[in-house]
Amino acid sequence: MMRRPQGYAVWSGPEQQVERDTFTCAHCNAVVIVPPQADPSALGGFCRQCMAHICGPCADAGACRPFEQQLATMEQRDRFLRAVGL
């Protein structure tokens, strides 16, 4: 069971309502649903470099590349391309 989930999702249907804890991957910004009584290692992992929860595919990749850093890189590239007229 995850000790401190970051979010909460609710799905409402005509006959039932499903509620689950969630967290957002710090590397790819994916929302991961935390099933009840789930083993934390099955959900992904915890990046010790950026100190944040990450999803399974990002944990398997093994590199720390936070989503905020990726956005900053894209913005920097865009500013450069605009400066040179492309």
C-alpha cells in the first residue's frame, strides 16, 4: 500500500462509483492509479535523484530526467530557433 498518494480519482457510472488513489510520474507526467493493497515496487519506483515517485516504464529506463527539466529544454530550444529565425 502506498503510504502517501498524491491524488485521488473518482469514476462515476450509472450503477457504481470507483475511487482510487493516484500519483503523477515526475519523469513523464503520467497519472498512475494505485490499486488497493498494491505492492509499491509493482507501481514503478522512487527516483533517488529527484526524490519523486515515478511510473514503471520510467523506473525501467534508469535515467533521471524530470518532466520540468524536459519542459525547460523544449522552451530553451524554441527560444533559440526563434532567435535564429526558424
